[in-house]
Amino acid sequence: METNGRVAVITGGASGIGLGMARAFAAAGMKLMVADLDEAMLATAVDELSQSGVEVAGQTCDVSKLEQVEALAAATLDRFGAVHVLCNNAGVGLPTPTNNIRLEDWRWMIDVDLWGPIYGVKTFLPIMELQGEGHINATSSLAGLFGGGFMGAYNVAKHGVVALMTTLERDLRGRKSPIRASVLCPGPINTAISRHSVEFRPSKAKPKTDSAAEGRAGANVQAALDKGMDPDEVGRLVLDGIQRDKFWLLTHPYFTKILSRQLEALIADGSLTKG
Ligand SMILES: NC(=O)c1ccc[n+]([C@@H]2O[C@H](COP(=O)([O-])OP(=O)(O)OC[C@H]3O[C@@H](n4cnc5c(N)ncnc54)[C@H](O)[C@@H]3O)[C@@H](O)[C@H]2O)c1
């Protein structure tokens, strides 16, 4: 779709990938509503973006609360009179082995990472359909395509996001809606997601049976992120995907080989991983 002069809402837009999207969208002449849970990071991001001359507003919003997502939509319409692009990007993630994760951490990750995008679709889709133009993107992950170990709750939420967006896109195409959907599945990106997630995590205590292996898994995830792609590059990739009406937005397409191997094993002998 055409992006120049259009209005974009980005959740989790105060840092990392969301801020990368905001910068890329601003450079393409879009107007921005940046939403985030963290007030201080939000104020800094809005300040930076407004200095570049873009029309931008910020709204504190916890995407795991429907009424706050509805308030975000109302504030956007109030300020800009329209919403053309929604990026359901806010997210949290910590290594979470299935045997050792507290129920409140399960709920928190699924509330933010899956219910957040569901509330986004539910709230913003009717507005876009009335307008006759729009694009809804959600940030999933490679963890939404492949269930690796030690990432239980995150994998569940991110698989849900892929399911939400594939179903949405098929439903939209099925009834010839002018609205498009897409899903971003990043590989490792150099952001502070681990640090932010530790700060926001409801059960601050470490799991009782935290093992050395789990500690290593956390360190490995962080090391991969530190060497990951620049989030500004991801922002430009998302902009390009929206402009070209692409559905799958992959930052590291070669990682999809693990999906092929999983499918081959399924077909060959019903095992999870062949060999
Ligand atoms: N960094 C990676 O390697 C990577 C890989 C795959 C997917 N992702 C996904 O990308 C998205 C962005 O993460 P990031 O890596 O840029 O991390 P980040 O921590 O820099 O950005 C996430 C933003 O979401 C905000 N946030 C957290 N909880 C929120 C809530 N309840 N409501 C509203 N905002 C909230 C945070 O304050 C933060 O600004 C997430 O959905 C994450 O799961 C990241």
C-alpha cells in the first residue's frame, strides 16, 4: 500500500524493533502513534522522532489490557483522524523450559505476546474496514515457526501469532477485503528484550530448580541477540513489506531450513527431528 502521509500505530514502539519501524516509517513520510508500556522510554523515543520533523504522538499502553488498546485507537483517531497501519509489535521473552516455568510467567508472556495482537486486530480491523484501506502487521518470531527447546511460553505465544495472522490474511482475501495482513518473523535482532523482560516479569523470583543448563540457555540467547541484526534494518524490511503487500516478513530466511528438516522428519518417520 501507499505509505506516504498515512498513519501508523506501533506498539512496543519505544525501543528495539518497534523504534526501528518508527524511524523507517517516519523517513517514508508517515505520521506516527507510538505506544509502549514504559513511559520513560516512550518519552525519549517521541522526542527523538519529533526532532526529525515527523508528526508523532505517544501513548502509554499495556497491550495485554483490551481497554488500553481501545484507548490507543481512540487517541489515534482523535489526533490523526485515521489509522492505516497497525504494527502489533510489543513483546516480552525469556528462556522458559516447560518443566520449570511459573504459571504467572506463562500467563504474562501469553497475555502480552498473543492477547496483545488479538486485541489489536479486534480493535483496529473494524476502523480500517470502515476506511477501506489498511494493513495489520504483527511481530512473531522464528519461535513462531519452530518450537526450539527452553522457550516454552514464548514459542506457544509466537506460534499463536503466526496462526492469528495466517488465518486473518486468508479470511481477508476470502471476502475480498481491501485490508492486508502480514507477519514479521525475526531471527536474532540486537535489542534489549531480555533486560526489559526481566524488568517487566511479574514473578521476579528465579525458578527454584534453575539449572546450569537453563542458565547457559539464557546466556546463549543473549549472545545471539548481541550479534543480531540492527533493529533499524528490520524497520526498513517491514516498511518494504507493507509497501509491497508481502505476507511473510523474514529477517533471516535461511533459518527456514530447520522447518524443511522438521517437515522431512514428519513425512519420513513421524519423528520430530530426523537422525
Ligand atoms: N530481539 C529479537 O531477537 C527478537 C526476535 C524475534 C522476535 N522478537 C520480537 O520483536 C518484538 C520487539 O522486541 P524487541 O526485541 O525490539 O525488544 P524491546 O524490549 O527492545 O522492545 C519491546 C518493547 O515492548 C514494550 N513492551 C513490553 N511489554 C509491553 C506491554 N505489555 N505493553 C506494551 N508495550 C510493552 C517494551 O517496553 C519495549 O519497548 C517482540 O514482540 C519480540 O518478541 C524479537
